[in-house]
Amino acid sequence: MVWSKNSGQQTLPRRAIVLGAGVVGVSTAYALARRGVSVTIIDKGDMAGSGASFANGAQLSYVYTEALASSALLKRLPSLALGLDSGFRLKLGFDPCHIAWLMRFLRNCTHQRSLENSLDGLKLGLESQLAMRALLDSHPIEFGHQAAGKMLVYDDPAAFKSACEMVSMRQSHGAEQEILTPKEAVNKESALAERSGSFVGAIYSPQEELGDPYKFCNALLSHMAQIYDLQVRLATGVESWAVNGDTAAVVTSTGEIIESDQLVICAGMEAAILLKKHGLATALMPMKGYSFTAAPGEVAPRMSITDVSKKIVFCPLDGKIRIAGLAELGVRNTRVEHSQLAKLISTATTTLPKAAHYEESQQGWAGIRPMTANSLPIIRKVTPRVTINAGHGMLGWTYAMGSAERAARLMGGV
């Protein structure tokens, strides 16, 4: 289950500090501000959304919420550790925190737990979709949002069979999905006609959406500043926090003390550091991923495409194509390694050669996603005055609005 816990009947705070101005932090700030809370949002970046939200895959995958830990992945762990998978690398050291996380991850690799975690993710994804629709009905901000649908393409017959078995399970929980033959998939998305190599089938999810998370963060903050009681503190690092009676306070890197009634930590991987004394040092593991953006090609996709076996995403975004892929579990740096970026571009070029003008691709990007062992975010109170909303992993953009609503309700909202 999603790690969420309420301590009983509460009243919303008058003031709250939200640490982190990525999609999770900005969404949390909105969920509180729209309920009448005076919010101060703090981020060390010069711009909102400058971390993991800056240039990720841009898919709002409300339905495709597969947990990373699974029995299928368990069988592949030795090859991942040896670097034999070009799209997924495992770099876990002998750090006690890494080992503790890995032990919890392995416990979540059973079929039953993987199923439960994936369905819990689906529930949160659909909550996020409803929250996003409510936001846009009230505040039509611009971030390249489209309800374009998504196609998952499978090469491996065994993986496709397993995915098909999950379709009926998801449908029973409110998801809309269709199992397609290769011909039917091409009829829905003509870009797949140019795909190199045959594929065994596809799953189409019409509910899936897309949008630019970086633009979302900045557009929503700008809009909120006009209509709500909101202060935005960018380029402000936080060294520590403390609770004194009815007051929660943070100490910035310059020694400034900022006080409030409640503190909400939405700081990605830094949440584990800030909450180390509360047992969360081993809760999060970094997952590095890459992306690049290019001009659309002669046969650009109209909807999001995820090539499951190649672990690559193609997303039509604001007149361009965002391509994302590669996963490096346990890597903390955000350096764009030329060899890895070249690998991603090469894989994209061979997969859908006419989807984009790859030779004109913009500079690549790399970001860190905070992964939990069960692929579900941690949303709970660590003290009566401090709440965590972090650990969204590769689905941070998808889960942001739903987890923000859960965090606000946890703090006493309705």
C-alpha cells in the first residue's frame, strides 16, 4: 500500500513551508493554497522544476503504473549487476543504506506484492488524473498538455502475455486499455509502421496524457502567486529543520530561519538526508535517467509510445519530440555522460528512424528520480508538524497531483 498515515482529526495549518519546487512540491503547494493555507515554497534551484522535473519523459502515465520490483526483474538482477542490459544498469555498492534498500526491494519482487504495488499505483494515478482535470477546469494554465493516449509496444511474447493478463485486472479497477495486434496498433499510430523489426503486439491506453513538467511548475507557481497567499523562495538551500512547540522552522544555507505551522518535505532524494534521524535514510534510492528533445521527423508519433523491451519513450511535446530512456539504479550524479546519451540517441534512431530529426537533437539531459522499494511514494507525517511527500520514482510527474491531494488531506484538509 501507499505509505500514508493520518494521526486523527486535524485542522489545516494557517501557514506551511513546502520544500521542493518540482512537480511534487508545486502540486503540494497548490493543494494547500487552494484550501486557504499561506504557503512558502523553497527550492535550491534558480528556477522551479529545475531538478528531476526539468526534462523527463513528459508522460502522464495514469494507467501504466507498473512497480519496478517484480518476479521478472528478480530473474534479471545478476545480468543487471554485470551491466549486460543496455537500458538498465544496477550500481549498488556496499553502503549499508543501499543494502537495506535492496533487501526491501527483493521482498517486493514476489508476484503478489508486485501486483498489489502496481494496483496501488494505478489508484493513485487515477486520483492524479482527476486532480489534474479539476486544476485545469479552474485554472487553464499552459504547459503543452494533451490527452493524446499512449501505446506500449512489445517484442517479447512472454512479456506481452504477462502484460495482457494485467489489462483485465486494471480494467476492473477503472482503467481503459485495449490489447492490439501489430496491424491494429499501426492503424492507431502510423509512426509504428516505420518501426525497425517486427513486434508481437501492443497495449493502447486512451486515458494517458502528456505535458511539459518544467512549464507546469513555472506556470502554476506564477498563476498561484496572483490569486493565493504564496511566497516563492528560489536559490535558497536548506541545511536543517526543527520543531519547537507549535512551530516548524527551517534553517537556510545562509543561516536564515524561516518559521511556519507545518513543514512538508517534497525534496526528492534530499528528503532522505533531511529525515535521516526519522528512519528514512534507507527509504530512497536514486535512479538516473536521460532524455533529449528533437524536431519532429517525417513520421512523428501523434501519441506517446513506450517501447517496452528497449526501455525508451517517445513523446510529442509542444511541436517537438521528447525521447527518454536508460535507467541507472544507485547513481547519484546528474552528469550527462556522452556515451550514455549517444546510446539513447542510437536506440531511438534504430527504433523509430522517422519519428524525429535526431541529427538536430538538443543538448541531452540527465536527472535523478527517488525510488522506493515498492515504487510507491511515501506520504505520511514524521512528526505532528512535519509531513513527507517524496519517493515518486519514475512516476513523479504522474503521481504529483494525486499525492499532493493525499498530503493535504493528511494535514487536515478535505
